[in-house]
Amino acid sequence: MSPKFSMVGLVLVALSLTSAQNDSDFLYDYFPEDFEWGFATASYQIEGAWNVDGKGQNIWDEFTHRNVSPIVDGSSGDVACDSYNKYLEDVELLKNTGVNFYRFSLSWSRLLPDGTNRTVNQRGIDYYNKLINALIANGIEPMVTLYHWDLPLALQGVGGWTNETVVQHFENYARLAYSYFGDRVKQWITLNEPFVVCQLGHGDGVHAPGHTSPVEPYLCAHNILKSHASAYRLYERDFKESQGGQVGVTLDSGWYEPEDPNNPDHVEAAERAVLFKHGWYAFPIFFGDYPPVMRQLIDQKSEAEGLQESRLPEFDNYWSQQLNGSYDFLGLNHYTTELVVPENRTDPGYSGDQNTRTYQSAEWPESASSWLKVVPWGFRKIMNWIKNTYGNPTLYVTENGFSDTDAEGVNDQGRVDYYRDYTNNMLKAIKLDGCNIKKYTAWSLIDNFEWARGYTERFGAHFVDFNDPARMRTPKRSQGYLKQLFADNGFPPPKQ
Ligand code: PNW
């Protein structure tokens, strides 16, 4: 190569590097060859069939059936997308979009009606066997979440996640799942978003079981972490050698950006916010204990409140060791970003404990969900924070997505733009920042029951007509977009 030629090459490389690091620039490049693409769903949000074929009730059945409905449109997951009957259609949609894998969750009370291994519901086993076999027959790898928020009601009767006995029940349930499905399922996620389980279910009360408390979320988190560790160690001990799969956990975290990045107090407050959100669950799993700043602030505030002991429980040596390193990969659910300012607070509970206040910029594009603003660069920042904080673990994006309403129908350009810009930031995190991201999962395959928001917010790449008894599914514009993205495995440069 002539010196002149290589000089030109160097200048071009330098130019493209500087321009690509500027976030406003789109990166035309490809994902690594072994990168994998999929869709996610969750049992309660899609299955329906809440009281048939031996399924026991769970806390969302009870929550949605309350006389005064806590759901904005008074709806429930009784029928949802009827995927219990229409799972083969779902597999068709997956196949048509060209995914590598499908992330779905098992309904604990469909398999163990009262949550304990006293009775196994064979018809529940049959259902998931049929689904798993159909996926595999179509070349789609199953990725299974054990717990996506639908705790068996009988276990809630004795305190649910706030009673330590749940740990053994979860381990028994995990053993059942590994035993029956582990010959074909190699990707296991113990829990989906323990933060949402504990804070929205036990702190704010907007999710089942609807408790409001400054203490329960920390207790819930403590038992949920032990449950995760038990299920992880069980697989490691009794299944890993024969089945050869992987076990991880899915944690949700937004990105927390200091309002004023030049103010050290703002920077510290934003760091606190990420530690309280992501670190609350990830620190025990990566390091064996809660983040020091949580220990310090919650101990101090508990004492000031006149409590005998801290609202944040402690791990003994045994649990600290069980937890430490209990992951083969880390799952990340990410949707949005918040701005953070420091604020001295005395209101007891998860929010006040952080001494921060968070809000979202009015300039960020909106979705149909009040909490979800479109901030694509935040995705790249949380991935880098995870890389730097935990030593660049294997990261699977297990959810990412955008909501709209009936009004958009299948013309969901907002979702197309969201997926394009978020996945492009993920590409930058991989190619420019060296983040170890191996899989990406779009939420969601189909519109579904969006928890407290009922059917008023749609996240699907396929439209579901909830007025139609057949629950017809229709591909949206975003389905076509994702299909192309998955097939290209990236962003081919625009043709000149
Ligand atoms: C996730 N928030 O939940 C869940 O894993 C899905 O089941 C859900 O449908 C999806 O995201 C869309 O909401 C979240 O308030 C719920 O920050 C609420 C929040 C985040 C995630």
C-alpha cells in the first residue's frame, strides 16, 4: 500500500471515530456475527386461561378482580391475548420476524397451583412442553423467565416475598422447571425486575399485592435475592453438568443523568440514584452485599426514625457467599432516563432514602406511558455504567420498547424511531465502548395486558384486537422494521 493511500485511510478512520462518538451521528455498522435477536412476553400479560386446566390463582388474578379495580380501565388478564390457546400463532409471528430466540415466562401457579410442590399440574407442564417444542421445531431458542410477577396466591396468603419461607418454595419451583424443561431450555432467567416486584408491589402499591410500606420493599428484596441465589446454586449443583445451560437474572434500570453534570453534588446524586435502582439488586449478586451508600443512608435514617433496627436487612456470611457471583449473564431491561438533583429528604421509604429528586425533561419525546420518555443516549450510558461498575459482565438486553395507544394502530412510526435510535446506541456501546452485549430482546411481540395500565398502553410489534374474541394479531410497521434489522444484523450504510 502506498504511503499516500494509508494516510488517507488514517484520516478517514479518525474522522469516522470522532463523528461516531458524537451522539447525534448515526452509526452505520454491524453487530458481532454471534449477536442474537428476540422478543419478550410474560405469562400473565398474554396467556389468559386464568382459571382453566388446573391453574391456581396468582396475585394478579386477585388484584385485578378486586371490587374497586386498581387497573385504570378495570380490565384483567383473564383472557389477555389468549396465548394459552393461540401460542402456535405467536410462534408463527416469531418465525416471520426472523428471531433467534423467544423470551417468555412460566406461570408458577399453572405448574404448582398453590405454589408448593404438593401438587404438580400436568396440564400446565403439557402447555409449556408444547410451546417449547413448537419453538424448537421452528429454530427458535427458548429463553425462560421463572418469575414475571405472578406469585401463587396461596403463597401471598402467608406473606409472599416478605416471608422468608418463599425462598425454599422458589427453589422447589425452579427445580421443577429445570427437571421438566431443562433438556431443551438452556437460557434461564430467575426473576424479572425484582425492583418493580418489591417497590411497585410493596412500596407504592400500584402493582399486586398492592401494599404501601417503607419497610416491605427492603424485606421483599432481601428474600427475592436469596431466592435468586438458591435457584442459581441449585442449577449449578444439580443441573449444569448434565444440561449445560446458563442462569441469570433480569434487572431493570433507567439511566440517571445529573441535572447539572458540572456540579459534583448533582453527579454524586445521580450515582446514588443508579446505585439505589440497579445496585440494590446487582451489588449482592456481583459483590455479596448492598451498595455501601444504601447501608449508610438507610441505617442512619432508620435510627433517626427511632426504629430498633435498620429497614435494610443484612446478609449473613452464608447468604453473602451464596449470592456473590450467582450469575452466568446479566439481563437488563431498559426503557428511559431521568434527571437527578440532590435533595435532603426525611420521608421514610425507598424514594426518600436516596436524598434525591428525579424528573424528566419536557423536551424529551413522549410515549403513551407517563414514565417513558425517549432518550436513546441514556441506553448507551447505562450499558457503560454496568460495564465499568461490574467488570464488563456478559449482558443480555432482555427488554426494551415503546408504548403507544389504539390511535396509532399499525402505523407505529414512534416505535420504529425508538427501536432504530435505541439499538443504534447499543451498537455504539458495543463497537465504540467495548460493552459485552450479546443479545437484544424487544418488548414486546404482541400488544398485551400492561399491568396497572390495562390495555390502554400498547407495546407490541403486532397489534392485538382486544375486542375480537379471536384476538387477531396484525403486524405493525415496527415489525417490518425489526425484521429488517434482525436480518441485516445492523445498519447497512445508505446507498449513495
Ligand atoms: C417492564 N417503570 O415493566 C416489564 O418487565 C414488562 O412486563 C412491562 O410490560 C414493560 O416493562 C413495559 O412497562 C416496567 O415504571 C413497568 O419504570 C414499569 C416501569 C418499568 C418497567
